[in-house]
Amino acid sequence: MAETKTIEFSRLQPIDEIGRDGIFVKLSADADEAAALAKRFGIIKITDFKAELNLRHARGGDIIAVSGTLGALVEQECVVSLELVSSKISSKINERFARNAEIADDILVSVEEPEAIDDLLVGSEIDLGEMLAQCLYLALDSYPRKNGVKLDEELEIASNDITSNPF
């Protein structure tokens, strides 16, 4: 039986609703969605995950540009002491979606438009929730450390344990 992939925080935005002048969208994750994302990312907790986005057509409608901000409060484990580390994530969003691979390739080799395409559109919708989840993951501290905890002290303690252990 094929395993179906669940998207923890899905917010589908139909492209045809963007319109000529673009649209403004506010999104937030509920407690269950945030808990599922925390589990997916291997962190303790995510709260207050929200975003404000502007979507507009670019390059004659071949590109959908998404810009705005995302914020969240996260709790991670300190890589040294394993204590709780709380932090506030605040990140700028600047993503571009191409309608097809040819357009993305044209832009990739273009001198006038050096920005890369972040993703290709599949169908007639953009999953803004999944895009935001990926942006949040990239904004997480890969090596969270509690204030005041120094790695050299922990290494010294660990090395003393190693030298006193015959194995």
C-alpha cells in the first residue's frame, strides 16, 4: 500500500485569484499544525507561527512573486546542555514560482534577471503553507545554544570522564 504524505500546514492559494494588482494574505498555523511541524522539524515546540504575504504576477504572468514576513516562537534543545532554548524567528519572504520549467531555465541563464526561481507551479495553486513551513525550517538555528553555556567547559568535563574510564 502506498504511503500518503501529509502536509502539516497547507494553505492553497488559487493563482487565478491573485489578479492584476496582486493580493495580500495573512496566514497562521493552529496549535495542531504547529505541533505537527515541530515534530517534522525535530524541535520541541512552535507557537505563534504567522505570516503576511503579498502575491503578484511578474514577467507578464509567467512568474508568481511572493514577498512578506513570517514570524514564530520556537523551542529547541541546546546542543551542548540539552536545556530548553526559546527563540523568536522573524524572517523576510521573497519567493518566486515559475509556471513551467522553460521559463525557470530562461531566467536562470538570464543576465537581466539573475534571481533564481524557487519552485515550479504544479497545477493552478500555490501551497503557501508548505512554502512558509520550508522557510521557517531554513530560519531555525541549526545549533541552538542556551545563553551562558560554553562548549569548552562541556568538552573538558567530557574529556575528564573519558580519561577516568578504562574503556
